[in-house]
Amino acid sequence: MRMTLAHGCLIVACLLPLFCAWLAKSKGFGKRRRDGGFDNHNPRAWLARLDGWPARANAAQANSFEALPLFIAGVLAAQQMGAAQGRIDGLAVGFVLARLAYIFFYVTDKALLRSAVWAVGLVISIALFLIA
């Protein structure tokens, strides 16, 4: 089996939580710990003290991890059931775009839009199971 566009989307979707983590921690890069800089000795406690957009980026990280299992299973199930690869690829790209929008809307505090694109991503993940 060759690598498909959907497989590439799986990789991108798996990297999105790491991007969110970097974004959440970025405000503390370049500062000393005692000056509020990122604390790699106790990163979870440091992240828990964030507020504003860095806190929202950290929350987007958690949600991005939470969205992965259904999406990954959906892509693999659709491929295993013999769905048209073009449809799988299209849905996978749609999921990644929805997750990128979700992260953007979360970080910029656009709650209604964030929830809407979250729902789009969920529907796409479920659709992957139904297209075969």
C-alpha cells in the first residue's frame, strides 16, 4: 500500500497537539524560570498557571489529543472497508482544516466559531466510518 493524502493528514493531525504545546509555552521561552519563563522541570504546573491566549493554546493541545483517536480510527476503518480513497482523502483534509480553524479560534477566543468547527471535525470523523 502506498502512502495516501489521508496518511499525510494523519501525520499532520498527530503533530497539531505538539504545535499547540509549543504555542502555549512560547511566551515563556527565552526567560529565566524565576522570571516566569518556561519551567521544564515542572512543565504541567507551569502550564496550569497560564492565562489568556497561552492557556487557551494549552487547552487546544488537550482537545487536539482528544480528537485524534476517532479520526485515526475513521481513516483506517474507511480504508479497510474499501471506501473510495478520494473520498477518504477529502474528508481527512477537511478534518485537518477544521482542526487548524479550531486551534485558531480557540487561541483568539472565538468560542462560538471554535465550537462550530469542533463539531465539523467530529462529523467528519464519524463520516469516515459511514462512507464505505
